[in-house]
Amino acid sequence: NDDPNSSNSILHGPVYNQNTIWDCQICPEGWYIPSQKEINLFIRNWHGEFGAVEGLVHAAYQMRVKGSDYWNNNDRAMNSTGFSALPGGWLDSRSTVYGFFGNRVGYWLKNDESLEALKIASGDNGTWTSGIFTEECFYVRCVKDIE
């Protein structure tokens, strides 16, 4: 409800529209919004062990917080990556409605000339990257290269 002091805002943080992603420095110095290529390499770590489809499902379990306090159908979640994804859904700014709250989450991916989203779903629905609609607003997860 656009209230930065609500419990959901405090837990999940803000969502950003694509203009903000292009025009503002959101991440701290030395950190950046990952690209689709970087996220795909990260997610595909599990393809060799599980196969392409099951690897995407396994990746979601490795990226979601453990337990059923936030996610539905989350009994296999491990959070072995420390990514700690929470199901904040994403915002359609046309209607100011958060879609998929409690079942999915979307994070911005920033390529050289385009934006995409990393989406993580509950249960065995896995994770995937996708194109975006102009009106969608997602969360930001900043990353830092390790030297």
C-alpha cells in the first residue's frame, strides 16, 4: 500500500521501476545489479547434477529462505547459496497491485542494453529469467565481484 513503514515493506524492501534501474545508482560503490548471463551461470550450477529442468527447480530451493514462514510449499528449501529470497512478488505499476505475493519474487537483471528479471517461484515451480513489461517493478539484489 505504498507505506514504507509497513511490515511487508520493512521485510521485503522497495521495488523499482525500469527508469530507476537505468537512471539511478542503487547499489553501493563496488556493487552492481547482475546480468542475465551471470545469474544463468549461477543457476546452471545445478544442471549437471540434476538436468536442465530439475536443475532450475533445485536452484530455487537453494535460493529461498528455509521454512514455511514466508513461502508456500517450501519443505525442500535449503538456502545453501545464502541468497535468502523472500516471496515479495512484484508490482504492476498500472494497477499498483503486487502480483504473486507469497508465491514468487522478481529481481532486476541489468544487461548492457536491456533489462530482464530473475523470477523465483514456490514449490517445484523453479526459477527462470524473463523479459519484462514496462509497468513491472522488481526488487534489486546487488552483487560484488570477489577478487
